[in-house]
Amino acid sequence: MAWMWKIYPRRASKEFFGGCSMLEATIHNTRDTMLIEKIKNRESGIILYGITPPKKGTSAEKIAEISSRQIQRIQSLKIDGLILYDIQDEKSRTSEERPFPFMETVDAFHYSKEYLYSLSVPKIIYRSVGKYSKSELSQFLVDASAKDDLTVFVGAPSKSQAITLSINDAYKLKAETNNNLLLGGVTIPERHQSKGDEHIRVFNKISQGCTFFVSQGVYDVNASKDFLSEYYYYGQKHNIPLVPIIFTLTPCGSLKTLQFMKWLGISIPKWLENELTHSNDILQKSLDFSEQSWLELKSFANEKGIPIGCNIESVAIRKIEVDASIELLQRINRQCNK
Amino acid sequence: MAWMWKIYPRRASKEFFGGCSMLEATIHNTRDTMLIEKIKNRESGIILYGITPPKKGTSAEKIAEISSRQIQRIQSLKIDGLILYDIQDEKSRTSEERPFPFMETVDAFHYSKEYLYSLSVPKIIYRSVGKYSKSELSQFLVDASAKDDLTVFVGAPSKSQAITLSINDAYKLKAETNNNLLLGGVTIPERHQSKGDEHIRVFNKISQGCTFFVSQGVYDVNASKDFLSEYYYYGQKHNIPLVPIIFTLTPCGSLKTLQFMKWLGISIPKWLENELTHSNDILQKSLDFSEQSWLELKSFANEKGIPIGCNIESVAIRKIEVDASIELLQRINRQCNK
């Protein structure tokens, strides 16, 4: 079976699901209006689910079919919000060949408004700001609803990437245009291990308006704990209240996915990579590790009162992998309700 | 109170204890003759305790006093063997200033034979082979008893260190001189993270006669798991039976000890360093982490059937730190008996 790829914040993909009718009544998710309050209250335990819009060029009919499937899948999930990624090509970040080709998607905000409106869960619209002109981003900020939408700004993947708008300019624009819209940032705990200043970057972003952060996929718990620890002690020392850090968990269903995750810059400890590589069921093994990672992070953060949450990505390839992301979400939900 | 330092395999120290009489009857430790069998059987669960002989130049009377204290302390411990370190100056390894001065000790084998004979537990005599001439090492190998003694050869801390005997020559000498004496090697899991070949080094040493390994102090469990994983899968792939890996746990009683451990090349994750640094009771915290590290390593190794054991070092500074090493040993013993 030929299957296409959606995998990651800011990254290439295609959602691929069988069809069914799209029109459905608005579903009232029990958590729906809570997300904004939870973020403002700096609460722990926020749970998100992340998807990527369909590939650009997909017919309207096919998009309707895909979105219907997604709605069906998402409506029953106990989540606080739905992330819609805005992928960008990252070829400037590494000279290594990309294991899967980069494919542009339809606009996340457009997709949310036109196809996912029946899902009452708050939408977190990613914006890879370097892709947009000032007026384009401005228009998005005007159109976004501070009640139903949130946004996360993503900077360029490397300094050499050609951009039209810098992230600092985007922050200024956001403050001027729609100050009430909740803004998040991305954090890459792995970067802390090489540069040691990820917590400083996060505090800088907080000072520019970010009220929550979503991490890159976590396979290296030590890197995340290093970051959380520095974030905590710096906040204490400088008397800065902490905002929620949402850790992303990504099931891994094949060796090629593993290779792709590494290409994306996700750090995977050697022992864990060996376990996945030698496993008879890499997907289930990755779920076990992801759940374990969450428990370890939760225990570490709870002890210090650091607000953390969890974002589960749908690695929407084969049905088995989509199901795995749902299973992981349910496992995390059970852990959070304990 | 002025206190002196003993801390580490191959490293400077001074044992400092109050005096008491030395002559005592030979104590029969329940584990005493088991160590050699356990190693030959490649068993898990070997527990060792590591000490450094008194500082060179200490009077015979004072040495007797120190050894008496050590005997008292060690005789009731449930251990399979007692490590006696042979420290060497490591100034060639790093240009950073050593937090504690290097101090030579009396010869470990001499100390064992002359002062610790009443302890019937097997002694593992370290030999920093680069310090000795061929005839000196040869003499040690002739004098050592394959029934009561074991030895661990340690190479030069860096390539620039002036040595009289290379470790490969030492291995050859050992095979020619006292082939029955059980030989161990040292392993530095941290090295695996930078060089990625620690398991290969270990297998090379096995082929040269090593039948067990003792690690550097473990504060970075991930590094140890990386090494164990590679050791396991390489052994599987090449059908080489695994020998026991004994992980060293070292209580840390002060910020200066922490600094010293880092100087010695022990990798400490940032989050863990922060926890120790900010703790009101760094010593107890370090015991908690050490116990936790052991549990994590044990669980990882047991699942795969990798034989591992544990060596607890006495960081013989203040009495409270000596007591802490005993407490840690007891904790580990309880965990091993579960």
C-alpha cells in the first residue's frame, strides 16, 4: 500500500483517509471553552491533539472527505484543543536528504474555518511566520477569533532560510493587531543540550507575548528535564511566573519514520533507538516509551509545580498509526486522571 | 573541621578516620568465596564496595588505626568483594584545575595483605599499569592469589601521559604470569556518548582476558543504558557471551564533591546537577538518585538478561559521608534481595 506522510510541526505531509460524508452538527466537547482559561491560569494537564491539513492541490471533494474523517476521529477525544500545523520546508536546516518529500498543505486557518467548524474544540493555528508577508499575517490576525482560536508562531528553521517576516516583527504585529488572541511559541528541548539557553529563549518569547509553548517531539526525556529544570530555576531566581509547556508525543510506526524523526532533529537516545529498531512491534513499543516519557516528565514537573501538558500528534499514515495516536491520547488521558 | 579526600578509581585521596585497635579475628563473610564463581558464571547482582588505601607517608601506626576502622566498617557489609583503588594523577587528561590536590596512597596490594588480611572478603586490587615497570607488575601478578585476589587493570588517563607499561603489554604479561587470576577492566559509559565505541573497547578487553568490568561513577543513566544496549546487541549479533558490568555509585556530599566529580569526567545531566545544587541535603538527594539509577539500570538489564552488578564507593571524607556510602550499600542490597 502506498502511504503518504504527515508527521510534524512545520513539516511536510499528507493526510490520507477513506471517504465519508462531511456535514455534521457542531459537536460540543466538554473541554471546549476551557483551554484559554487553563492557559491564563497557567494550569497543568492541558491535552492537545495535532494534525496537518491535507496536501495542497487536493480537490475540494477529497478535502471534505478527509476532514469528515478527522472530525469523526477527533470529536470523541477528550482534548483541550486541536493543533493545526503550518509546515514549511526545512531543507536549509540540514544537508542530509529528507527521507520523505516535502509537500505543501492547504492553509491551516482556511482548513479550520471551512472544514472543521463543526468541531467546537479550540483550534491552535500554527504560523510559520517567515512564509508570510506582513499583510498576509496581519489579515490572519484580524480574522482569527480570540474566543475560538489560538496561534503559535514558528520562526525560520535556520538562519539561512529566506524569510519575508522575522519572528520578532511577527510578535510586534500580533501585539498591535489582535492583542487578545492567545499566542504560543515552540520550544526544542534538544537545543538546550547543545546551546544551553533554551530557557532563555522561552523567557524572551514570554516577554514578547507567548503564553504557552509546544515542544518538538520528545524521545529524549533527559533533554526535556534539563530544559524544564533550567526553566524552573531561572523563573524562581528572577521571579517570573511559568507558563504551560506542552510536550509533544509522536508514535513511531516504522524504521523510516524513525529515520525521519532523526532528520527532523528529534534526539533519540541510542538505547531507545536500539529498542525500537529491534522490536517486533515498533509502534506499540513507541507508545510504551511515549507514555513512560510523559509519566517521567509529569512526575518531575509536578514535584516542582511546573505547569506541563501534552500534545499527541497524529502520524497519519496507515490506519494502524492513526489508531496508535488515539490510543496514546487515551493512555495519557488515563494517566492525567489518576 | 579539616577533611581530606578519597574519592575515586585511579584518583587522589586520603582516608581519615578516628583510631581504634586493629587486631581482630578473621571475619567470615557469607559471600566470601562466591565472587569468583559469580563472575565465572556471568551472574547478575554482584555487589562490591570500593575504598582507597591511606595516603603515602602515613605512619604505620596511623595506617593500622585507619585499617582497623575500615575493617570494622566493612566486616558486617553484605558484599561480594572489596575494591582497593590504585590512583594515578590525571593532570594530563584536562587543563582544568583539580578541585582537590592529588595525593599518592600506599600500595593497594601491600595494604590489603598487611592490614586487611582479617577481612576474608575477596580483594580486587586495581593496577594503574602505566605506573609500573614490567618487573614490578610481574611481581604483583606472581604474589597475587588467584583464590583470594582479583585485579583490574587501568590504562593511562590520556595518550599524553608518560607511562612505563601499556595496557596491552600488561594484558600479555598477565596471561603469561598468572593466567588463573581473575582480571577485570574499567568502562566509562560517558565515553560511549562522545565516541560511540565503548562496547567495542569492552569486547576487545574481553578478548584480552577481562572477565568483568567496573564502571566510572554513574550519574547519567542514559549514558549507561546506551552503553549496555550497544554491549547487548553487539554480543547478540556476534554471539559473544556477556560478562558482568559492575556500575559504580558514588554519594555526593557537597558542591565541591560535585565539582570534583565533573572534573573527573563524570557526566551529570543538568537537571540532576540543579537538583543536587538546590537541595537542602545534597548527600541524601545523591543517595536517592543513586538508588534510582540502580533501579533503572537493573530493570533495563534484567529485561535483556545482561549481567550487571553494583560497586559503592566510600567517599571517605566526613563521617556523615562514609555513613552515606554504607546506607547506599544497604539500600542496594535491599533492592537486590527484592
